[in-house]
Amino acid sequence: MMSSISSDTCSPGADEARSLAEQAYRAIEDMVVRLDLPPGARLTENDLSQRVGFGRTPVREALQRLHYDGLVRVFPRKGIAVSEVNPLDVLVALDVYAAVERLVAAAAARRAGRAEEALAEQMAGAMARAAAVGDIGGFVETDKAIDRILAELSGNPYAARALVPLQAMARRAWLFFRRESDLAPAAERHAELLKAVCSGDAEAAEAAAESLVAHVRETIKEAVSRL
């Protein structure tokens, strides 16, 4: 029995199924985070299958992960609803996000070298340019790329995996509550984080990570105060 389970798990078919589910997850998460699927939107598995171009099985697996991440709610036989953005819930989660982000930033700084400097400058420049012209799509893609670079550089896959749903939650909330004037400060904080990491200064990297999360927190609090 054990050998049968191992064989199935490691088979090319199983790998392909996991790959399709991962691609479906990323596609749907991207639509939710960017607000292309707005909070409260109601859909079915069939709707999403058509929108992302994957079959219902990988879409169903993706939705299970997104439900666990808190981005959607799944109602058996009734469809799916994109979760509302609850500012109080997000503010509580940001405390956890900040703690793990500091850990990853500090670890990345301890492992960074000159090889990362050019890439960091490229990422900081791309984000600044996107912010300057209001290119939300480019800004978000660069933000995700920076997250991936720091996660890989940290050498801590456990912290990196823990960050994924927290980053998605924070990114969506920031996009939901932000104003146009928030783009430039966010780009500046990312640049400060990258600079601290590449300098090998773990303490400065932690502080920069905290400053970045604080910007998200301040954006949400300010938006709520205007309601």
C-alpha cells in the first residue's frame, strides 16, 4: 500500500495536476488581489473555469486554498463569494505579517551579496516608474517579484510559505483603500528595504520591513477615518 501511494504521488500525472492547480490558484488569487474580482462578487466554479482557462478540478483545488487564505468563501452547491475587505481583520493580521516580514528581511540581508545589488536596483527602478505613471499592474507585478526575491534569498522556506497568504491579504487591502498619492511612498519604502537587504544590514532590513507594513496599516486607518 505504501509503495502504491508513493508511486501515485510521484507520477507525472500527479505532478501535472498539482501544476494546474497551482496555476489556477495564482490566476484566481491575482484577480482577487487586484480587485478584478471585487469584494462580495458571487461566482461559480464554471464561471472561474472559463475566466482562467482551467478545468473545474484544478479550479476547485485552487478555491480550497483561497478559502483557507481568507480570500474567498465557498458555499457547497451555492457557489463562491469573494471575501469582503474587513479593515479590523486586516489590521490584526498585519501584526503577524510584520513579524514574519521582519524575519525574512533580516535573513535575506544576512545572505545577500553583490550579485543581488543589480537586481534590487532594477526592481526599485521598475516600481518607481510604475508609481510615477500610476501603472497599478506594473506596480503589483514588481511588488510580487520583490517578495519572491526576498523569500528565496532568506533561505527560510517555512517563513516564506507563511508570508504568501499574508502578502496577498495586505496587498489586496492596500489596493482597496489606497489613494493615488500612496503609490510613491510605497515605492520608496520598497526601495529602502531592498537597499538595506543588499547592504547586508539585518537590523536596517528589519526596520525597513516594519516601515513598509506600517505604510499599509496607516493607509487602512486613514481610509477608515474618512468613512
